[in-house]
Amino acid sequence: MKQVTIVVPTGNVNLSSISGSFEILTRANAYWERIGNKPMWEVRIASYETELTLGVGFFSLHPIAINTITKTDLIIIPSLSYDYNSVLNDNAALIQWIKEQYKSGAEVASICTGAFLLAATGLLEGKSCSTHWNAANDFRRMFPSIDLQVDKLIAVEEGMYTNGGAYSFLNLILFLVEKYFDRATAIYCSKVFQIEIERTSQSPFAIFQAQKNHGDDVISKAQTYIEEHISEKISFEELASKLATSRRNFDRRFIKATGNTPVEYLQRVKVEVAKSTLEKGRKSIFEVMQDVGYADDKAFREVFKKITGLSPLEYKSKYNKEAA
């Protein structure tokens, strides 16, 4: 029987990612036994703390002592609070334990911002991962050598599984159920818990948040200019000249400061405004396209779908109350 350990770091963690993972994993095991198989795994919740209070004091958790676990096959790291530096400082022993278990053959799955704890082990260096889109800027700042693919709902790297934000962890757990049991068991769990099994992207849910804490005044001015002129045709050659820098230096500094090229940044700002208008207003897609400075219907649709994973019509149908 395989051993699954849901670890609970010291500090504020997300209770639902612990209890939800436990419920789905144990239900998968019970179903597997019911159809005539031996149990696949034993699921444990473990920590260096003997008792934890979560949910602003409403819930208490009594995990087993993690130092009593010498061998595990799968580690699940729940979602963390957004005070990442404190969480990492307070969990040095747990970070080392995860690293040692992985080197002894365990696989590791992180939920949402749990990717910060996994990244702190050094095991993701030079590899790719995902996390909540809202934490992307902090993650790239703290772990620049990790390829963050924030559009992916689940990223897979040599026995390590990371996922996007919030309740998308349900899809990660289904993914693990299918990997360890089979497709039929995963489908059973998807039906019992009513989880869409084939979600692959968190792009439709992402809200573009411009990186502005970079300290480069020239790029801050460029960002402001872009945001105030989205309906106009912007020449980055002219913008660079206005800001007294070469185009090559402008591009280099822009990427370093924001994580996007100037063109990508402009596209993301335009699409974010278009999304907001499609959600709230009665304008047609053609009117929205013109409002954000696109004259070519095909180009607008291609950029919109590249960023959100949905066509403008699909997005409006999904998020506009009147359209729905």
C-alpha cells in the first residue's frame, strides 16, 4: 500500500485544500476497494505542529508528527498564506524533509501557492511549474530561475506536480487519482464531487496585474502611457524616443521590469479592458474591439483567445449575465 502524506506547514494555510484533498483521495480509495481491489494507499495528514488552528480560530487540526514518517510515496503541499517570506522562514525543517523524501523516491504535488514551498527546496530549479495567477509576480521575483507557466492548470516535472490557483486543486487531485488508480476511478470522483475533469488552463480566470514595483521610472511612464492610450496605435519606436532611450534598451528594460515585451503588455492591457467591458456592458464584440484599438476582427479574436483561452463570444457568453 502506498503512503500519501498531506503536509501542513507552520503558519496560515488554506483549510479547504487540506480537507478537500483528503476527502477525494479517501473516496477514491473506498471506491477502488468496493469494486474488488486491495486499497491503493493510506492517506495521512502530518506536520511538525501537534495542533494547528485554522480559519481564524474556527477550525483545529490534529496532524500526526511528521518526524515519525520515514518513508512516503506522495507528498501533497496545501495552499499557503501570501506572507511567503515568513512561511518559508518558519518551515525550514519541512522544506528539508520534502527534499529528502523526494530524493528517496517520493513524488510531490503542490496546490496553488504551495508551489513557493516546493520551489524553496531547490527541486524546481531550471524546471517549470504553475501557481495561482495572482501570485505570479512574487513567484518570479523570488524564484527567477524557475519557468513559471501560470496559464497551465497543472504542470508536470519529473515526479513533481504543481497546479494553478484556489479550487483548481480539485483538478490536480483528480489528475493524481487517474495516475495512481485509473481513468474510471477519476471519472467516478469527478461525478461524485461534480468537478469538470478536463480543465487544463486557468487563463479564463486570470486578471492581468501589471508589475509596477520594479523601480524603473522610465518603464513606469511607458506603462502609464500605454494604459492611457489603448484605443490608439502606439509606436514603441516613438515612445522610446520620447523617453530618451533607444528602442533596444527600452525593450530590454521593459521585459526586465514587467516580465512582458512592450507588445505583450499592450495586448494584455487591451484584453483586460475588453474582458471587463464584455462582462458588464451591452456593447457588441465589434464595438468592444474598436474601443481597445483593434481594426482587424481576426487579429482581435486571436489575441483574445491566446490570452484568455476563450474567444470573445465564448467569454461574453460565460461571464455576461444578460448573454448567459
